Amino acid sequence: MLKPYVFAVCEKVVIDSNGVASLISLFNQIEAQIPSGAQPIPANAVVPMSWFIFTSWEHEPEDAGKEFTEIVQILYPDNSLFQEHPYKFKPESGKTHYQVNLGVPGFPIGQEGAYQVKMRLEQDGNKLFESASIKIIVKRQDTSPAPVKS
């Protein structure tokens, strides 16, 4: 039976020729710099920021060749869905882990607060692993200069 080994969000994943992953710049908070006087930010605003959701599954020999589906959901602070990413995979025999490296080309900043990245594992529509969750806090920061006191 597959078991989660690693579930993380980061800015970059480097996988070497042996399949060993290095997770670069793990994060749990983003500060959005908002210029003073800017128009109100739409609730579904996204900044062009490349980031990754990485999962490594530990598996047993009997899991080899079976099809599994990892489903990743990214939720706004109000719990509405930003994106959902299903990924089908089959663990290989002779290996002990299977890695899923999901690249996301933008990050939502339309709502301040705790975004959730949820992950679950299914096989044939049956939940095998119910939802790991990572919170990412989005804060907005006004970039207007501080008033000068004389």
C-alpha cells in the first residue's frame, strides 16, 4: 500500500540523474507588494510566479504496475477552488518510491489569508489516503513610501 513520504511546496525542484530530488526554497508565506493607489485587486488575481508541489510516495512491491491517482487541490482562503490537478501514475517494480512533481505557473493573491494545498490518493475512485494539507499565508503589503516627518 502506498504511503506518503514527502509532501511539500517550494520554488523549484531539481531531480538528478539518479532520480534524487532536491527541493529548493520551501515556503509557507507570500508577501504581495501592492503599489499605493493601485486599483482594487480582484478576488481571483494571480501573479506570474513559478512554484512546485512535490510528493514522494513510498510503495511496496505489490503496488508496482497498479494505477493510482494523486489529486491536488489549491483552495482560496474562502475555501473555493482555485485549481485541481489529477495525476495518474503507476509505481515501477524494483523501486521503492514514486515522485510527483507538479509545476504551477502562477500564484493566487486575490484574497489575503491562508490558502490550502490539499492532496489525496485514489485508486479506481476509492480514497486510499485522505487529504494531507499545507497552508500558505498570503499577505499584502503597501509599497508606498512612508511619509517624511520634518
